[in-house]
Amino acid sequence: MRKVKTASIGLVLLLCGMYGCNTASAGWPLWQYFSDRFVQADGRVIDITFDQKSTSEGQAYGLFFALVANQRQQFDTILKWTSDNLADGQLGDKLPGWLWGRRNDGSWGIKDRNPASDADLWIAYSLLEAARIWNNPAYAETAHKLLRNIQRDETVATAGTGALLLPGHYGFKLANGRFRIVTSYMPGFLFRYLAAADPQGPWQAIWDNYVRMAPKIFSAGIAPDIFVVDADGTVMPDTEAPPSASYDAIRVYLWAGMSGARGRELIRLLPGYARLIRETGVPPEKVNPQNGIAVKSSYSPIGFAAAVLPYLAALDDKAALAKQLERLADVDNESPNYYDQSLILFGKGWMDGQYRFDDDGRLHTRWMQQPAQ
């Protein structure tokens, strides 16, 4: 865990013993630490590292982790803040804007109303699974409204490529029928789930097209942050910025590793990053996705160590896996940033058995498997 204060976790457990806590939360101190540090009482998830901002991604991850921890009241609080502040109180009928924070005039509020499709899909997924797990159909109603709006505003159907997921409503349709696509917005388990939950939607087609393009996207065995596809279906490196594989791309390995046997199709295409981890002992912060060469740096984010755990486990790379677990256990006491800690919750939480996805993308949690007390 990045810079996690061991004393803080011990204090959480002590206070739970004295005053009582949600048992699932007490059984997952990583989430309790995240919640105490990054989630306000009103449900706002704060990126304290960067201008105290909040994002739809952070809200979406907060919803998912609250569901994994069986914290329904907190789930509802996070959901309400998301709707009230990112969607004008009309989440479902409106997609949430991706960025909230301090504006130029000093006031606080929405700064960019362009939605982010990965956050929108994670919110819809968490609502659908909350409806199933907690038996609340109202969650599902909101989720299906979101999916209709995602389909309308954040997907395209092209003659040469087929259905694509755009990263947002604006800014990703380029000249001459080209589109910029973010690789980490495509968790396989999520798209399998949505294909079953919303069979009239484009989710299966989007995933099938992504898998079909994957050998060209990952041509050097490395996941790029962004790739471009043209109207004829030709895949090319990012044309708007130098090719990069870094903070976005790290989630590609995470999602593939957590996708079980049905994630092997992508794992087989991504041997390059594991090779770099073995060579250097750490997941490199930045890689050139065209030649598979790491950009020289002495820094490797601790969140990356957690994000690659499921990936290395899927590769059965025991030595590299042990090395990253050792790094997570042996860190100093400086507090982590939001993104590192989110990756830790995903990767280490998965390794610790806090949750799993089945072959159809349904969520299974540790607390769901515990006998009634």
C-alpha cells in the first residue's frame, strides 16, 4: 500500500472494536483508510493531491468500493453527491460532468461538463450490481437511463470499424473520420456484464471490435494510453500527442488480470510489460508503446505495483508477483495520493479476496460468502 500509515490502520481497527463499525469495512482496512482520507461525510471523493478536485471517476470508484465493503449508506451518500454536483440532481437523465473543483472566480462547482465514459460505465455497473445484491430496483432504473445516454453521447457506429466507445462526448472525434480511444476504458468483465444486462445496447459489439483490433493496438506487447482508429478500421498510434503508455494504460493490465480465463486473450498480447517488470524489478512509470522500451526514470508509482498484481498472477509469474507484494508491504509512512490508493484498492483488494468477477462479470464479495452471524 502506498505510504500507508500502519498506525492509522491499527487505530481504525481499535476504534471499530470500541465503538462498532460496519463489519465488512472493519474487515477491509484499506478501504477504511481510503474512506477516512478521501471521502467526505457528504459523499464527495476528493483528490487531495491535485487542487482538492473531484472527478466522476473518483465518485464511480467510491461507489464500487462501498458496494464491495457492503456500506449501503455510504454508497447512497456518494451517489447523491454525484447526482447533485455532477449531474444537476438528475443522474440518469443526465451524464455526470467529469470535473468538479475550484473555479477561476474562487467558487466551487462543476468545471467541465464533458462526461467521461469509463466513469459513466462504472457507475452504471455498480448501480446494477447494487440493485441485484441489495435488492433495490431503483438503482437499476437509474443505471439503465445512464446506459441509454452513454450509448447516445459516448459511442459511435462506423462503417469500417463498427461500434466504438469514445472517452467522452466532446473532443475525441478527429478529422477524416478518425477517433481517439482510451484503452483503459475497456474492462472485459464490465462489457460482458453489460452485454447480458442490456442486450439491446452496443456493449458486446464494442468489446468484440476492441478485441479484434487488440493485436495492432498492443503490437509491441505494451498497452498504450490512447490509440487512434480511422473510418476504415486502421489502428495507429496517437496522432494528437507523443505515443505514451503510463497512468491510463496501467489499468489495462489490471482489468485483464481480473477478468479470469476470459481475460487471457488480452494477457497473451501483453507480455512486454511483464518483461520490463522482471528486468527492472518494478513496473515502469512510462513506456514507449511502439517499441516496448521503458523511459528511464528512478520513479515507479506504488499504485502500479498493486495494479499489476492480478496481471502477474494470471501470468503465474511468482517471482515478480512476490516482489511487488514485498514493495507494498515495505513502504514509508507518507500518505498516498488518490490514484495510487485507488489502484491499491483494486489490485490488492482483488489479491486479498475482497472481491472477484465471475465469467459473466457479476460481482462476488467476501462478505457475501460469509455465514450469517
